[in-house]
Amino acid sequence: MKTLAILLLLAVPVSAQDAISLSTATIERSAGDVANWPITTAITRLDLGSNDCAVAFDKKAGPDRWPSVAIPGWNGGTIQYTLWLVRTVNGQAFTGGGIEFWDGRIGGCGPAANYIQNWYYDSSWGPLHDAGELTPGETVGFFVTAGDARAKDVRTVTERSAVVAVPWPGGAGGTFTFGPVIPPPVVTPPPVVIVPPPTPPVVSPPVAPTLDLSPITAQLAAIREDLKAERAENQVFYEQVRSKWKDFGVFLAKYGSIIAGALVAGVKIGQ
């Protein structure tokens, strides 16, 4: 019943993001670029037993399982994956390849009360060892990598899981389960509604009132005809005057001297 309670209380949702960032972590005696490895799998269960450990993830078995790698000097021995531990000492994260697992291996971690002694046995592992055994409640991270990463870097696949974090259960150990990766909901923004500007009203130009100009036009035409008639009459008059003046000139030229002489004589007679 106690174990069942631990299983229920320690179920943690898994994420494709590292629960403890490796970007600034100090890597001890293992692949220094592990923070940049593609995350292609997720730990779904950690059994941190009082006497041993086990880890479950989807690339441990099946058609997409990580391939095993041959280890030089092992006389044909192979390793499939490595379990890493991450701890924080004075605000700085430290990690290193801890336990090597060949295909089908179960356990290998040792008692939970002595993980540090069994995994990182001397000061060559830096603060992973020097900070001492894990304390109950301390936040501890775990992740797996393809190949053999314990004090070496032998791999044919550059892949890892995300880091999961758990509160250290102490020497009694504990089991932690992690749910499936739940992607964040996709929030679709509302469509952008473009409101066209209002169409300006069509303003027709003012229509001038229709005027009947026919009477005025008729009067102007009559005046024009009268002017023409008067101009013709004036022309006849001018011709008549011109003719009279012409006749008078002829008369004066013919009889002017006689008339002038008669007038002079008449003056003298009167005297």
C-alpha cells in the first residue's frame, strides 16, 4: 500500500523541455556537447528502488530502439544507453554519464542510499562526488543518451531524452512515472476582419432649372430683322443724299460763275 501511494503521488507530466537546463551545466568526464543533442525520446518511468533502479523510455526497445555500440577492450561487449544523473551544487548544475546499460540489463544502480558512491566514486567526477550523497527532497535530474557515455563517448546515434526532475526520495527509493508529452494548445488567432471604409455618397451636381428662351430668341430675331431693314433704308437715304450732292456739284460747276457774277452786279446796282 505504501508503494501504491508513492506511485500516485509521484506521477509527473513529461515535457520535451529539460526540467533542469543542460545549457549551462558542467559536464564531468562525458560528452561535453550533450546539451545540444536532439531530444528524440522521453522517460516514462523511473524505478529508484532501495536496492537497484530501472528506467523506461520508448527507444529502449522496438523498431526504433537505439542501437548498441561495441566498447573497445570489452571483447565484443556492447552498450545500448547510459543513464545520467544531474544535481545542483551551490546553484550550478553538474552531470555525467552514470550507469551503462546493455540490451536487456535490469538494474546496475546499486542501493539508493549509495548512488553517489556507486556512480561517481571519486573526486575525478568533481562536485558530483564531492558534494556527498543525495539528501531527501533534493531536486535530482535524470536523462538517458544513446551509446556509452560513462567516462567516454562511444555512440552511433546522437540522441537523448529530456531531463526529468524528481525530489530525491532518500534511501527507501521511490517510483516516478511521467505522462505523455502534451504539446501546448495551438491558439489560433481570430481572423483579421478588414472593414472597408464607407463608400462616400454619390452627390449629383445641381440641375439648373430649364428656361424657355424661345420668346427672347424670337424678339432678338425680330430686332435683328428690324436692324437689317433700317440699315437698308439708311443705305437708300445715303445714296439719295450722295446723288443730290453730286447733282448740286455739277450744277455749281456749270453755273457757279454766272451766279457769282449776277450776285456781284446786283450788289453794285443796289449801291
